[in-house]
Amino acid sequence: MAKGYNARSGKTQWMPSIEEAQEMDNNNQGFCLACGNVQDGCEPDAAKYECEDCGEHKVYGASELMLMGLVYWFSK
């Protein structure tokens, strides 16, 4: 489940949990920071790909998100 956060611009953006990011990494998927859409066909180091859902250039590969610290730790 994606979690919202406030970016420096003041806009709400989204980040996946570490578990979701690991699964996306295994499936060559990316994640849109603007809307939370999971997108197929993204390289692990993808950056600023166009989102198929919202059109923003905010889709990042799972490995890139982890390197940038844009994942959160899910605790049960």
C-alpha cells in the first residue's frame, strides 16, 4: 500500500513500502510518485519516465526509489 508524503514543492506525492518495491524490482515495474500507479516495463534504474495513468514524468524504477530513500518500512 502506497503512503502519501509532502514533497518540497508542497504537493502530496506517494511512496511504496520496501516490500512493494522489492516485488516491483522482481517484476520490472516502476512506481509513479505523482499518483501511485505501478507501471510495467520499467528498468530498475528508470528515472522520470512518463506515467501511463496521470501523464506526469515521475515514474521511477524500484531500485532507484530504494537508492533515493523513497520507500517506507512496513511494520505489522
